[in-house]
Amino acid sequence: MAPQPKSKSRKDAEAEVRDWGFSHVFTWTDGPGAHYPPHSHSGLTTHLILSGKLTITYLDDPVGSKSKTTYTVGDRIDVAAGRVHEVWMGEEGCTYVIGE
């Protein structure tokens, strides 16, 4: 079994996301099995996973190419402005830093 990546501190993770060029940065926690129905954002958003898992699918991908991708500790997910996506949290929930 591969070792789990070490989670960054909230402060360090938020500083890292600011260094990526995002001015509005905050940490968010969702409970086990939380779900966000299809939606989009007006600007680019990023998510840096601190604990748990997050699964995302993009609904505006060409028919037949939609797939769910699961991200874990240390992963970065960028979602382009206007891109329609749906999100599910893992059974242990998920804590992540959001940059907008």
C-alpha cells in the first residue's frame, strides 16, 4: 500500500493558492457524501485538496466522453469559467482550499 501524501497546513495551503494568483482564497469542508448538482462559476476557480476525496465530472464535455475523476490529498483541480460541472465528496468528506 502506497503511503498517503502529507497534508499541508491550512495556512500554508492558502498561501500557496494565493501564490497561484487567486485573490479570494478560503478553506471549505464538506461532509461525507456531499453533492453539488451541475453548476458553473463566472471566473476560473481552483481547489487544493487538504483531506478526503472529491469527484468531479464535466457536463459540457462532448457526448460519450464524460467521465468522473476523483482527486485526493495534494491534488489541484482547476475549473474554467463557465464550465458546467458536478461534484461529489467521498465517504469521509473533503476539506479543500478554494481560490477564485
